[in-house]
Amino acid sequence: MTAEINAMGTYKSGTEERDPDAKAFNRQSLAGLDAFTKTIGSLGDAAMSGDAAVARCFGPAMTAWVATDPLTAPTSDQARFSQQWSLASTALAIIKAQAGGARIPPEVQSWLRTVSDQVRAYHDARSIKNNHAAWAALAVGAAAYILHDDDAWRWAMGREAMVTDRIRDDGVMPLELARGPRASNYHVFTAIPLLGLNLLRRCRGGLDARQSDRMQRLEGLLDTLEANQQLLAEQASSRQLPLSAVDVVKALEGKGAPNVSMDMLGGRIDNLRALPTRCR
């Protein structure tokens, strides 16, 4: 796998309509990265679940992969988003593997720092406060957790606060409400990295009172959306598309079915939820 990441914006310019050509391009361009993400998540889950052989092999496998400097040369804004999603999933898989006894070599730690620094620099140069800020917070926060990097951890907490501070009393996020027919789904998509990061925060002192209150309001809204999927239609000025990924939110909250997985979260969510009991 090479350093370069190629990806196109997934919506037609100025609309919330998917661009099928861009979707096809991204599927082909990111196929190798997506396959690796799925594989490394499975290995992290296996190591955390007690497979000692996988735990021993995890570090050398990661070392071989980072030798090609993957994810370090994104070619577009969309590629930058793919970079942070891939960093989040890979870092969470590494955290799981560490919980299972895997050793993470210096070469892998150096690569994590390089990619994390790139994500931070991209966001520092822009005023991004929507779902992408939440995913950046998870990506950088997960890397910081591995590296014991307090500065990067504080950065992640600041990006998380940019998102959670905007949650209204009714649980609505105004920037995601602006997504028209996809407003409800973007509330779900933004909640996922916030909930994932909150699990890591339990090893670092937990949420403060304000963020805890805001997250409870968001989770309450999502519960209501599941029962009434057109709840935001009037506010968003558009009928809402069918809600997706609710099972991921439920699993992160500990309310869902067992063995729910999401590649962007490094695999199985039941293992992710178990991390606070195995803090390192």
C-alpha cells in the first residue's frame, strides 16, 4: 500500500445528492485501504479476545505495513477525511491488540504520530466544527492514547468540545441539521465517534459535567429519531432518508445486539466497550 490517498467528494456540488461516479471511483481507489482496515480490525479483536499467536504477530504485521508510509499523502479534502477515518480505525484496532498483549514497535508509533500530526494540521488550518471534527477528535485521541501524548490528547478534547458545545438543549446539532434529507443520519454519524472517544475518556478521567449533559441530550434525540424518523423533517426543511447505523450507536451505548462491528471503529464494538476495564 502506498502513501498516496485518492478520493473524490461523494456529493454533487452544492447538493445532498450522491455522485455515483465519485462513489465508484472511491470504491476502486480505496479498496486496498478498506481491505486492510477490515483485516487489522479483525486481528485487533482476535488479540483482545485471547489469541496469543495473533497478539505476537500483530506488531510485526503493522511494522511491515507502515514501512510504505501509508495514509501520509492525501490528495484532496475527501482524501483527508479518509485519512482521519483510517487513522481512527487503525488506532482503535491497535488499542484492542495492546489490551490483548500485543507489543507496538517504535516504527508503528512513529507512523501514528506522523498521521495524527497531519490530521491536526489540516483541522488547525480550517474552521471545521461538524462531524469531521468529531472524527478527527477520535482519530487523534486514539493515537494519543497509544502514544501517551498529552498534547495531542488535549487537542482531541478541544475538537470534541467544538462539537458537543453546539448540541442544543433538544439534542439537535445545527451544523448537521443543515444536511437536508440526511440531517438525521448525520446526527447518527457524528454521535458515533463522540461515543467511541467517550469510552477512551473513561481511562482518562471521564467526561466533564457539561459534555456529559450534552451527550445525554444527543443520545435522547437519537432514541426519539429511531421511533420517529421524520422528527427533524420540518426543522431540516426536507423529508428524511431512512435512518442507518442505529445499531452501531446502540452497541456503543451498551444497549444493542452483541457482535456489532464497524470498520471505522476498528471492528467489534463489544471489545471497544470493554476497553475501559483494561486501561493501559
